[in-house]
Amino acid sequence: MIPLVEKRNYFLGFSAVLVLASVVAVALFGLRQGIDLRGGTQWSVVMTDTSVTEEAVRAALKGAIPGHEVQVKRAGDGGMLIRLPSITPDEHDRYGDALQDLGEYEEKSFSSIGPTIGAELRNKAFWAIGLVLLGISLYVAWAFRKVSEPVRSWKYGVATLISLFHDVIIPTGMLAVLGAWRGVEIDTNFIVALLVVMGFSVHDTIVVFDRIREHLLKSRGKKYSLAEVINQSVTETFARSVNTSLTLILVLVALLVIGPPSLFYFVLTILVGTVIGTYSSIFVASPLLYLWAGKTKN
């Protein structure tokens, strides 16, 4: 039997350190927002002359319209990924003429989003995360309404909320560090990744909580130790939780290695969130229930 309750301080302490480090990283570095959250233009081109450098493209574009911020990066497909402020069709043509002076090129994609739309998408994205967290917690509290002793049903919902926050903030802290170190930006794909992580994590948490509920209902009218009930429930669901997560983790690792570079950080966010979510479902949510119930025996 896994001595989860007896070792709870180690497990919760480890999580507290990760959460604190993530919050500090977000506070210090912030999150670099992509164009779909802050507005701007993303332009993907492939130069026929592969000897054209990023510096040459950047200099040509800066010369076409002085004063505009221009970022140029090599893309995984051999092309150039160009970031600009939100531009008009006329400015697009002027930039195209500047590239034409460097040689023939093929435009792979072009998207431009105004700052107002970007701000609206950003606000809706964070509202979506907040409402999902609240909705899941309320549902869990309602679903466990028949188990009121020794832990009130609403505490199952709060434990789920804390676990989900734990699962969301750690990948967010990771991307804050990557943004400061590697210039990684977050976009709507990042929001989707967090929602996927929350859905996967809450599924595991509910499986563990449901087994705890089952044992508590069977023990009504009998003397039992809540610590033993939690340890037994976690032990019975441990292999299932880990094996289920491993099937997803193997797929995500394969995508990291051989998948398209454009999805690398999207997949990485889901991978880290899946690992952290599996950990929290077992080693965070259940110990929180025990702490809130105290050491009372029923």
C-alpha cells in the first residue's frame, strides 16, 4: 500500500516549491504574447535564393518602412518567419517589393490581426480558463454531494480547483522562462493546451476521488481510518492512472521528436501538463482532503 498520507508533507512541499517558482517566473518575466493575443502580422515566406540571410531580410524590410519593428527567424521548412506590427495592404505590397529586391520568394502564409481584436481574444481566452476551472470545481462538489463525512462535498471541489491551478501554473511558469530565455511566445494554441491538460487531469482526479467515495460509503457505520481509506484508494487506482498517462506521454514524446517544429511548444506544454496533472491527481488532491478532514476517525 502506498503510504501517501504519511508522506504527504513531502509531496505537497514539492508541489508548493514548483508552484511558487512558477508564480515567481511569471511575475518576473511575464508572458510573451503572440500576434493573435496582442495584435500584429505574421508572414511566412521562402526565398528562392537560400543564401539570403535573416539579417539581409531584416535590413530590407526596415528600409522599406522605417520605424516599424521587424523580427525575422528561420523556419523549420527552410523559410523565413517574419513578425511585424499590424500593417495595411499597401504596406504589405511595399514589404513585398523589398523582398523582391533580394530575389524571388514564395509567400506561404500571411495573417494580420489588429490590437483591438488581439486584446479581445486574450481576454476571452483567460475568461475561458477561469470559467472552466470554476465549472469543473462546482461539478465535482455537486457530484460528491452524497459523501459528507468526514470530508464535506464542497471540499472535493476545492481540492480539484487547487489541483487544476497547480497543473496550469507550472506549464505557464515554464513558458515564462522559455519566453525570457528563448523568446517563446504564447498564443491561442497555448490556451488550448492548458484546456487539454485540465480535462485530462480532472479525469484522473475524479477516478481517485470516486474510489475514496466508494470506500467511505462502504465504511458507513463502521470504525475506519481515513488515512487507510485514502492510501488504499490511491493504491488501487495508481497503476491505472500511470498507465493511462503513459499512453499519452509516449505519443507526445514522439511528436516532440518527429513532429512539425511549429507545434513543438504546444506539444511540450501538453506533455509537461500531463506529467504534472498525473502527479497532482495522486499526490496533491487526496492529501488535501486528508488535511481538511483532520485526523478524526469515523
